[in-house]
Amino acid sequence: MNTSTIWSIVGAVIAVIVALWLVNVVLSVTWFLAKLAIVAVVAVVIYGIIKAAFTSKDRTGK
């Protein structure tokens, strides 16, 4: 084995490690954004329910 072959193997191993790390980061960020979107939708729905409940109580009391 010459030096070029060794550096090729080392480069391939480093490339695989970096690729695994990048995929992990991208998937983590994507999952976080998906959870954030779900939380936002649920919060809007709950806000609407609470607002409707208080609005209907205010109208019946007047």
C-alpha cells in the first residue's frame, strides 16, 4: 500500500463521518421545526376554543 491509497482510505472514512454528522444535524433541525409547527397549530386551536368559550359567556351574560 502506498501513501496515496492510505490517504484515500482516511479521506473516505472522514467523509463518511462528516456525512453522518451532517445528516444527523439536518434531521434534528427538521424534526424540531416539525414539532414547532405542530405546537403552533395546537396553540392556535386551543386559543380559538378558549376565546370562543369566553365570548359566548360574555354574550349570554349581557
